[in-house]
Amino acid sequence: AQTVTQSQPEMSVQEAETVTLSCTYDTSESDYYLFWYKQPPSRQMILVIRQEAYKQQNATENRFSVNFQKAAKSFSLKISDSQLGDAAMYFCAYRTRNSGNTPLVFGKGTRLSVIA
Amino acid sequence: DGGITQSPKYLFRKEGQNVTLSCEQNLNHDAMYWYRQDPGQGLRLIYYSQIVNDFQKGDIAEGYSVSREKKESFPLTVTSAQKNPTAFYLCASRVDGSYNEQFFGPGTRLTVL
């Protein structure tokens, strides 16, 4: 079974600075997808960014980018120019690539605080 | 507006009572999921359904039951057999395709007194 590990329960960053959240995963598959979700205090889950394992190019979405290291099974999230609204729980998630609607497997999350 | 609705937002029940959490989506998604969220535990899968009248157990299905009689609806029943039911419950849905975004409802906070 696949597992996702987020080793940083809590992180903090100064406003306008850059922060990197770590995620590692364990799988025997070669083809899969990786996701970062954000959960602000409202508790609504929001997709931040996603990566296809067969693509070597790291995904980017505005201030959010990932560092995908397939051999190391690492998928970190970099947030640039941090804003107060970035304060939230961040979850890394994995999904196998197949024809079915298999569920996401989530890590335990990292709570990010942004200091004004 | 298309989306996923969960009701109620807060739910209180006495110990020993069964309770059903509602999840409805108008996104025409085939797959629906139930997750439980506890502090420091992330999201853990309870049950999921890929199609009407079919569902599979997740990692923590004991003490829970579901039904999928309609594509739009995937209610979760927390039974008295669930040892520690107080938690935040999230429903999600997704259109077919592994890369597709999984959408989440706003969640229900269940407190068992």
C-alpha cells in the first residue's frame, strides 16, 4: 500500500518570504499523480497544485511550485512571496494512475503559519 | 452553482445513537468518498463509491456504513459500534480520470456526548 509522509507538523514563514513544505511517499508503482491541498481555517479543502509522475518538468501555479524528485520519492511544495492568506494546513496526496476512481492517499499535514 | 453540500455543519449526538451524515453533489461525478479528519492524523478514508449501488471499504470502515442509491447522494451512517466517532467528516467527489481534481464538501463536525 502507498503511504505519504509529511515530516513537518508545523512550519512558519515571514510574510513575503519563501517556505518549502516537505513530502515523501512510498510506492512500487512507476506511474501516479501527486497533489498538494490547502485547508484554511474554514476547513474547505482546496487543490493547490498537481504533478504527473511521468512528467519531469515541475508543476507551477503562480506563487506555488513543486520540486518533484521521482527517484527519491520526494514532492516538496515551495510557496514564494508568502501572504497572510497562505496560512493553512497543507496536505500532500498520492493517487495511482489507473482506469478506476481510486481514492487519494493523504499525509498527516503541515500547519503553516504566516507572520506579518 | 455546482458543488458538494454536506449537512448539517455541526451535529451532536448522544453516545449509543446512530447518526447519518448527508452528502449531495450536483457535479455529475461518478466517484464519491468519505474521509475522517482528526488532529494530527490527516485525512483517513472511510468508504468510497465508484458507481451507483457499489462501494468499497477504506482504511477505517469499522463502525460506519454507507449507501449509494443515487449518483448524487452518498450518505454516511456512524453506528454505535464506532468507538470514537467525534471527528470532522469530509465528503468528496471526482469525475472519472486519475488526474482529475477531487472536490470536497465543507465538512460536518460530529460530536458525540
